[in-house]
Amino acid sequence: MIQFIKNRSLAFKMVLFICAAVLCIFMVIFLYSYNHAKNIITRNLETNAALIAQKTVGNVRNLLSSIEKIPINLSEQLSERQYSDSELLPLLHSMMRRNPEIFGIAVAYDPYMYSRGEYYHSPYVYRQGGSILSSYLGSEEYDYPLMDWFQISRELDTTYWTEPYFDENGGGVFMTTFSAPFYRTINGKKVFCGVVTADVSLEGLIAAISRIKVYETGYCFVVSRTGTIAAHPLREAIMNESMFSLAEEKNYPDMRKLGHLMQSGTSGKSTFEYRNLKTGKLSWFYYASVKGNGWTAGVLYPVEELMGDVTRLSRFVLLLAIAGALLLVVIISYIAQSITRPIRSLAQASKQIAGGDFNHEVRLLRRKDEVGDLNHSFIRMQHKLKSYIEDLKKTTAEMQKIESELQIAHDIQMSIIPKLFPPFPERTDLDLFGTLIPVKEVGGDLYDFFFIDETRLVLAIGDVSGKGVPASLFMAVTRTLLRARFTRNAKASDIVRIVNDDLCKENTQKMFVTFFLAILNVATGELEYCNAGHNPPYIIGANGIRELEAFHGYPLGIQADKPYKSARERMRKGETIVLFTDGITEAENKQFEFFEEEKLLKVLAEHAEDTAQQLTKAILDGVNAFTMMHQQSDDITLLVMKYLGDGRGETAKSAVFKYSILVKQNIDELIKLQGELDSLFTAWHITQETVNDYQLVFEELMTNIIYYAFNDEAEHFIVIRINYEDGVIITRIEDDGVEFNPLNAEDPGIPTSIRGVKPGGLGIFLCKKILDTIEYRRTDGKNILTFTKANI
Amino acid sequence: MIRSVFFLGSILVLWCALMQAQKTPDEITCFIADKQRVQFAGMIIAQEKGIYEKYGLRVRFVAGDRSRASAMLFAGKTDFTVLLLPTAVSLRAGGKKIVNIAQLINGSTFLYLARKSSGIQQPQDIAGRKAGVLWGDLQIMSDAFFARYAFAPRPVRQGSSVNLFHLKGIDAYFARRHDEYHTLINCGIEKDELRVFRFADAGLGFPEDGLYCTESFYEKNKELCAKFARATLEGWKEAIEKPEESVDCIVAHIRKSNNPSNIAHVRWALRYLKEAMTAGNAKHEWGMLKEQDYLAACLRLKQLGLIPSIPAYRELHKGTGF
């Protein structure tokens, strides 16, 4: 029901609630006035009823009392002496003549009291057809000592009014008989002698009460002491019905109670509703007792008629109320419609606008009330909304464009970071995994790794100051420079320095990047690293976790021409290096606490045996568990590499390698050759120091050969054979040039500057110093130079 | 003179013969006690609904003092009468030749009533106090009750009215459950004000009303007796089996005879009369006086010294098969 009302229109609710409220108020007023009027009428009625009842009681009393005195007087006389019939009968006749209301008078003796031989003796004088006649009562058929009028007076020693009876012989009327006992004193004892009776017709009483009008259908009635109806406008009820028989027949328990009240000799009112015998309509009773004979007069008031005026008025008022309510419904409906019509119109317009139709025309109302204000405001709102939506469209388009670009930037950034794992599936000597989770679409962190030759793996990680696009661009530049500036033989410190110098150029935004660069010789486990202001990485080893604590300078981009050094570390098989940015250690939870190194170390310790990917996941899980999904505040970058190589020694020194190459005698070829040698030596697990020394000697000797061994323009080939046996690099260079023994060059001593040394002299000197052995011979028109260099 | 006497005698005989010839053989009279009351509901229905007529009977009810029912019968003032079985047994045992042509009420309806407020707790408490007593044909019932409990009250002859008891003129009142008892209730006395001593509880639950005629009448008019018995029983059957259809008819009939009556009372009476008529007789055989009940009643009466001898069952009851 509530839901039903909720779903109705505003106009419906207004009509419903206002009408309901008005009707409630009206009903309260109506009920109050109705009850008030009813109470007033009831009070008046009670007064009136009491008067009528008392009047009826008076009538009955008058009738009865006028009769009673005659038998009483006669009984007193008979008590004084016995009258003979010749005396008594004239007396009775005289009484009858003087009292026309009396139907008959009898003097009934108790059996054998009049004379010893006479059972019945009862002279009786009565009226018949206008005459007064005499007879005697008493026979086997009419055994008067058993009659109530005789027996009750005798047994109760009192006067008695009989119950009403129908007298067939006396003219077919309802009668009652009054009896008064008389006594005689015999042997000093008062002995019951008989009764004197007077019969009286009830017809007069019946006629009298039938004349009393109680509204249209109400009436008076009289009941005897047994509750039997003695006088009633409905003749068939007289003598036949009693209050109790009617109560039983009509099933009115309250009526039986009323019968008892009427028998009790009191007066009062009974408000129970009873359908009267004449009309069957609801009625109320008022009753009053007749003193002396236990009879009671009752007045029956028809409720409908009593309340007729009130009921009519109430009906009229009710009709007025209904008409008023209908009128109210019409008026409220009209008002509600006039109020809600523009609101409905606005609601409709709202739907249209909500559906995207911002050009829907809303009619401007020429009214200045609240609805008018609402209409004006709505139209203003529509215009503002339209304008706003257009702006929003533009902004959204731009935002979408930016987002699209950012997405592209993100993709590009991600594309420049290696993210295909495992990156070197063919390799069994390392397990590498990395991840970068930018806090925005693009981030300022970076990591990178790549082999610069067969054995040397570069590991880099950096964190650009700031976030977002600028940082990402700076990151991209850094990464590009890293890759661009790397050369085969470059040391980590050199690369860092070069990249720093490059970044410092045109760095108007004063951005910088903390950077850690490491070059791992996977063959030897040797790790050279340079840390430019970055978080020190950890190496998880068999003996615990150690920190690569060395710092080698400021972050990149701050100061140009700043030298950077590097440090070395050896990784053993099974050790894992963990590179990370401060996004890990400075990850915040909701209490703004940092994850910090302590928790990171704990994770590393617990997952020391894990693969690189597992360890990465464990670290990220640890961070997530700590932050409880609190908003990420910085880019998170991790690069983890587990070293699985054997290290040098076991393989490099026991192997023998041979290398032969034919080169043209020009300097460009030499540079190319040197690059290949770097890769070769890396593969042979030659230390960088040895390689550096070797490359110096090799370049010197080859330069001499290229510049001095050929004095024509023809194309010549130089055959180079390099063997690596037992940790010693054995190199043999053959050329078909003019005979030239470089070993014959003068020893120049130690120069102060390499730039001032002539080719040949100082170079050969250095060669001899650096190399372990060197020898020259001329065989078959070829210069053969052989030198050795041990791998240190 | 003799001729004149003979002539006059002849005229008288001729007149008598003529009168006898004029009387319809099926015109009968039946005495019903006191006033027309619901006690005779079956006969009223048979009369009002033409059952007697259907059987070819014209029945005239003769009213009178209920204590004189047998006297009316023997006086020839009625062809039939209604008597209590104990009364009939007593009469038969006393040499009065009456016969039962139909037993109407097989159960017992008699009660003695006393007000609880009078202090009477048990029948013996009535001793020495004013008690309504019956006389004539009905006296045997009062005598049986007092003999059963072996006490003597202060007897007050009881009329047909309940008013003497209602006004506390007597302490104990002889009543029938279906009649006077309810009349008292209709005078405003509550049931719980009364202490009820049932005759049946005292071992005096005799069969009550039956239809009787003189044996000589019966012998001469068996067919007529049978028709009257059947018609009366049919009236009773109609009355108690269709009470709602009978109530108005009975009320109207009683009122027509200027006696008081009302629907509530007739309804009540029919309900309890039905109980009494079918008492102890699951397969109620209308009009049947069971020999066992008869002998039990006779034996009890004899034990109480109310009858000198027990008349033969077949002498009194002629059954219903005729």
C-alpha cells in the first residue's frame, strides 16, 4: 500500500493526504457533535421517559388502590364477625353498585369454615350484561381453594394481586383479582377463615397505556411480579409472554437481566437494544415499579425515532461533508494540477536533457511564484549545463587525446625497457627478471640489461627526479645515452661519466637521475659497478646478504665533467643481485610508514633460494602486504639477477683456443678487429685488465705493421693467429711486407707523456714491458711476430 | 294410564334410538386435564392438522381437573382419558376395569423442586416443610416420592399454578421437567437457584402418560380405539419430530382456548417431551408399553405399599398391534 502511494503522482498524493486529513478532522467534529447531540437527547429522553413511566405507574396504582380498599374493608368486617349470606349478599351487591370498576366480588371461605358440613362456600356477586348477579363458587371442577387468589393469600397470609388471566365468562376480558384474607379467633387463636376478592378488568389499564404515545412506535406496558405481561398494546402478548420467555425466544440475555431488575421493585433504564414486539425496531427500556403489588411499568423508546432528528441532521451533515470532500478533491486536483503541470513539464524536459537532448525547448513560464522560480532556474541550468557539457566534451576530447598520448608514451616507455623474460633463454648461467610499475602512466624509473659481448652483461637501474612525462623523457634519454655510449671495452665508470656529461648538457629543468650501472662478466662472475647516488643493491649469497655500498658520485645530470670511479665485486654461483629503486623502500602504508630496507632484507633472506622472478614477486607481495593497497606514491622498479655461472678457472685455463683472421692493411680494419677481439676475450674469460693491456700492445704492433711493412699500394693481407692456452694468450702475426723487426727499435725510456712518443720506439718499448714474451723472425719472405700475454 | 305410560315409554325408547342413530359412531371424546397445555401436544397436532379427521374421527376434548381424569372416565363423561401408568395400575389393582390403548410417555419427567436458599439439600430435608402435593389420580406420585424417602412433609395441595412456589408459599414443588420447571424459569427463577430431585434418580422413573379407556368401551370399540390410538400417536410423532412446524400451531391452539402459551415454552416442552417419549427405547415403538417397564413400575409401587397387587400386563396394556 505504501509502495502504491509512493508510486503515485504528486497530484494524487496531495489530493489523498489533504482530503484524508480534512476528512479526519471532519469526522472528529462530526462524531463529537453527534455524540453531544445524542447525549443531550438521551438526557431529555430519560427525563421524559421517567415521567411517562411514573405516569403509567400512577395509573396502575390508582386503579389498583381504588380496588384494594374494598376487599380489605370487607375482610376486616368479616374478621370481626361471621355474616350470613342473607346479610352478605346485599352488602356485596351494594359494593358492586358503588364501584363500577369492579367486575365481581367474592367471599370465599376455607373449606368447612363457613359450616362444618360445607366444603366450599363462596358467595359471588358479579356483573353480566349490565346486571349484577349472584352465585356460589366451588365445585369439583372449580376447586377454588387451589386458586392462586385463595391459596397464596392463605399460605402467605397477605393480600395478593393475581397474575392476569382471561375471563371467558365475564365478557372475554383480561382480568386480575385482588384477594384479602380474613380471620377468626377460635379458642384464642387467629385462624384463617377465607378471602375476600375483587375482580377488576385490565382492559381500562390496557386502553390507558395504549393511548400513551411514545414517539411513533414506542409504547408503554405493564408486567406482573412474575414478569408476565399484564398490559400491552399488543393484546396477544398479554398473559402469554413474560420478559423471560421473550428473552429466551429472541435470545436476548440482557432482557432477562432487565426482567430481574423489573422484579426487584426498582426504577431505571436499560440501554440494551431490543427489537420491540410491534415494529421489530431497536428500542430502549425505561421502567418503574408499582408500589404494592410488585408490578412494573415499562416504557419502550424506539431508538431510531429518538435519534431521528440527530440521525437526519447527521445524514445531512454527512452528505454535506461528502459533497464538500468531492468539491475539495476537485479544487485540490485543480491546484495540484496547476502546480504539478509545469513540474511534470520540467520533469519531462529533465528526461529529455538527461537523454542528451540539451536543445529540448523548455517553455518559459510568466509567473513569479516558486514554480516560476523553478522554471527559470531550470532554464538557466539547462543553458549552463549545455555550455558545461560542450566544454566538457572539448576537455574530454583533449583528455582522451592526452590519455591516448600518455598510453602511447607508456607503451613506448615500456617498449624501451626489456620486458621479455627470460631474456636469454639459451643461457644457463644467469636467471634475470625485472619489473617497472610506474605510479602514473609513464614513470621516471628505468632498468636495462644487455650483453655488450658474449660474456659481459650490463645491468643498469635508475630513478629520475620527479614523475610523469618529464621524468619519463629524462629516463628515456638516459637509457638511450646508456645504450649509445656503450662500447665494447668501456668500463662502468666511464659510461657513467659520459652519460652524466651528456645529460648535463641543456638540462635546463635541472633534472637528475640516480643511476647504478654494473657490468658482469658472466664467465668469471666479476662485477664492475658504478653507483651514482642510487640505492645500494644487495647481493644474496651463501654467507648472507651484502650491500654494494660503494658510492661513486652524484646522481647524473647535476654536474658535468665529474669523474666517476667504479668498484668490483665477484659474484659466485647461486648468488643473486637485487637492484631496486626507492619506490620499494619508500613504499607507504596508510599510516605513512615506509617499507624500508629492513623489511626488504627480511624478504630477501626468506626467499634467498628463489628464482629471479619468484624473488621479484615476493618483494612486490611484501610491499603490497605492507601498504595494504594504499595508493602507490612512487615508481617501483626491480631488477633481479641470479648468477648461475661457474666463474673462471675451471674452464678458461684448461682450454685451448685458436683464432685466425685475414685483414686488409688499413686502419679501419684494425678498429673492427679490435672490437671482435673484445668479444673473443670476453668469451675466453680474459680479464678486462689483461684485455686492456693486450689491446694496447696489439694496436701498437698492428699499427707499425700497417704503416711500415708495406711500401706499395697493393692490397696485402695480415694473418693473425691467437691461441689461448693455459691462461696465456699466444699471438702470431704474419705479413708479406718488407722485412721489419719491431724489436730492433730503440728503448726510449719512460716518457712523461704518451703523446710525444714516436711510433715504433716507445710503442715497442711498452710492448716489451707489457708482454710476457715477444720475438721476430723472417721466414719465406714473411715477417712473423710472436708474443705472449698471460691472463691476470 | 298404563297405555299412556307405555306410549310415553315407547316414545322415549324411540327417541333414544333416534338419538343413538343420529350419533356418528366415530365421534369420540377425550379428557385432557386442567387446561389445554403442551402436555397434550400430540393430540393438539392431530386435531389441528386433520390427522383425526384423516382417520375418520371427530374428537372433542373435554377439559377438567387433572386429578379427576379417571373419575370423568368412569362417569362416562369422556370416552378416553390420559392417565399416568402408576395411576392406571393402582386403579386396575383396585378393580377398576381400564385398559391402556397406547403408552405415550415412556420416560419419567417428574421432579421435586426446592430453592437452594431454603436450605434443602436432599429430599429428606423436605420433611416437616411445606411441600406441594398432588391428589386424586396424581396423588400416587407424591405418595411414592415421600414413601421412597420415608418422610412426611407439611402437605399443601398444589394447583396448576407455579405462583405459590414462586412467591415462596411452599418449600418444595412438584413439577414436570418439560412444563412447570420451565414455567418457573420463565417467571425469572434461575436454574442455579433451584435444587432438582428427579423421580428417576429416586428409582421412581415410571412410564407416565398413556391413553386409556374403560375395558367395556374397548371391547365394544376396538377398531375405534385403534384408530384413535394411531391417530394420536401420529400427532405426537409429527409434534416431536417436526417441532418448529408444530410450535406455532400448538401455541395458537392453546391461546385459542384462552390459556397462556408462548413459543419459548412450547419449544422447551417439545424438546424434553421427545426425550421422555423415547427414553430407554432406542428403537422407539410408538405406543408400546414394554412389559419389563410395566412390571418394574408395578413392583416398585407394590414395594412402596401403593398398590395391593400387580395386574397382569395384558389385562392393562392392549399393545399397539390392534
